Amino acid sequence: MLRLLPPFLLLLPMIACPEGDSALPPPFPPRPMVSTPAPVGRSSPFQVEPYLQLGSGLASPDRLALLWQARDGAGDWLVEVQPQSGGAWTRMAPPVSVLLAAPGAGSAPHRVWTATLEPLEPGLPFEYRILQDGTEVFRAEAMALKGPGQPQQVVVAGDLAGPDWPDDGAMLRQIHQQNPDLMVAAGDLVPPQDSLDRYRRCLFSRYNAGQRDPRAGAPFMRSTLLVCAPGDSGPAGRLAYRAYWDQPRGGAEAWSGQVHGLPPPAQADGRFPVPGGFSFPSGDVHWTVLDSGRAAHWDDPGRRAWLARDLAGAQAARWRFVVFRRPATDPAPGGRDDGGMGSLWPLFQQYRVAIVFTGHRHPYQRTQMPAGAGSGPILVATGAACPERRDGPAQRTPSVSLLDITASRVDFRQIDGDGAAFDHFTLKQ
């Protein structure tokens, strides 16, 4: 039986992502996991430097995907992995790529490359390097996903980045300093309209900034896995999400379709199925990530059946968490305009989901669902990682959820850009 200490509801004013100009923030503090730039005298072959992903196969703590973006025809690539404890470099299977050439991309056609890193030792650090035409062009340290019985620290956040920062990027600095084992985003990555250009110009430039310009952002995604729930935007946003995130596709396996309005190369590629969901294990947590866009329709019996199977098959996990971005029209859970998400609460309760994380609806808040039911999951509307700016100074300090998780305990804190916790609860079992 789960116990919540202490029970109360906290509400704060709404926050959103910034628009406007800002001065450069101070440099980000160094962290053990750093990358090696391209050799002296050689220009970088990357348009977006490497970053970690779950991969499109069955998620496992002994495997991750590594993605990077480069111009079309940019040489032969190889990826090698070495345990941090030492030993020989092991060559991975040859990376594969997809050519991305779509209107509004903001650049010339480019390739998104994917390499599978396996086998990894769950919960242990490793080093990887990328070679182009036989020359090492990138090296970084990273951490494999935790396995059962291994404690972990996880950050959960909404609204990650915007066109400009109105402050010094305090929240990203705080996330970087916490050095979590995993970060999970509840959608709304680069609002108001996700696109190829915004992803590359806003998100990757902040959360995967190179070492040459430490003021631009943090070298975070190259060393720490960031998992993201789908947002709810138009065809350009769907294309960007499917192109730049390599995550399991289990929730879409029963349905077929296309993202309408995209050019033929994008429609033909398997990265762009209709909305669905996926799940993955990390430590003692089973995470279920749902697409809550208007096209998801979780009141559909087939999709509800997939979710029921997923949660039923996760009963051996000590904790079950669900995360999704609620649509812009959503009322309270159970409302008729929420894309069917409200109809899922009985399943969350039946299969003993501990916490449901949502994004988009700011400010941060938490409560027990259904209201007044002690055995229901906790609903956490996580804060935004970037502050609100509406034709003036930032109006609200951003915040994120920070969880320290073991097999028997979850310590939850909601922290601001200074690392100060303004809400805290503990789950035990």
C-alpha cells in the first residue's frame, strides 16, 4: 500500500515558454561527463552533435541509441564503445541514416544518423567515440539506464526551451548540476509550434550545447538520456518529433496511418506512424509514455486495451509511472474535450500506478486522483523548465520535479532554478 506524506494541494500561477531577446547567460559549470570536440584544424562534421535516445526496439537497460545530425553525404561513420573501467574499444553495428528534406526545415537537406550501443552494463558509465572516415571526431562519457535494484535520480519537466531565454537559463543550469540518471519531458519541447528549425535552433542548442561555447547551454543530452512524450502540434511538429527522437513504438503497433501534409520521403519512412504510446524500464520503475494529442483518442477500445496490457505486464515492477502532455483543451480529468485521457484514470487506479506526470498545464500542482481517493495515483502537473515572458521580464520562476527512487521509496521534490524545494512528498511501500 502506498503512503503519501504529507497530503496537500499546491497551486501556482501559470507559466509558459519565453519569447524575446536575452543576454548571454554565465558559463555552465563543468561536469564529469564531457565531450571531446573535433581535432584541431578540422571543422565539425555535425549539424547537431550526438545525443542519447532509448531506441526504437524493445527498451532495455543494456542498450541505448545514439543519434546525430549531419549534412547529406558527410563521409563514412563508425561508433565504438568502451566501459569506463577500461578494456578494448568495441565497434558497434554500422549506423543507419534517414535523409530529411522537408519544407520549413530551416536548412539544407540533412541526415539523421542512428547507432545502437550494446551491450551496456546497466547503471554503469561508459565511453563512446565516433569516427568519420577513420578519424575520431567526437568522444563523450555517458551512463546506461539503471537496472532493477539500482537507485536512481530522475528529473521530470515540461516546456524545455523557447526561441530565447529571458534569464540566465537557471533551470537548465540546475538540471545540469543535479546530474540525474534520466530525464523525462512531458511534451511541449519548443512551443508554440514545434518544427525542425525550432528543435535544432532552440532545444539542441540549449540541452546539447558543445564545449566550444559553454555559455550557449549544457552538454546534457550527449551524456544523459532524455525521454520525451509527444506534443500536440501540427504536421511540422509531428515530423520534427519523429525525425529527431528515436523511441519505442509499441503503442502504435496496432494501427496504421500517416502524418498528413508531409513530403513523400517523410511519409514513406517508418519513423512517422500515427500517435500511440510506449513504455520502458529504468531501475525499479516502469514508465508508460502516452501521446495525448487530439488524434490519439484514448477512449478507443484498441488503444485502451494496449495500455491495459502494458500496465498489467508491469506488475512486477516496484513502481509504475505514467507521463503525457495534456491537450490544450483539457479540463479536469474525465472531461469530454481531453482526447480521452480522463477515461484512463480507472486503468491507472486498477493497475496501481503511483504517479501520473503531465505537462502543458502550468503551474506546478499535485493532488490525489480520483479526488479524495487514498488509493489512487498522484497527479503531478510538473512545472516548466523555462520561464514565462510576455512582452516584458520573466513573470514566474520555472521549476522541475526531482525524484530519488529506490525499490522501497520515492522522495519527490519540486525545485526552482536555485535548487530550493518548495514542495516535497515521500512514497513508501
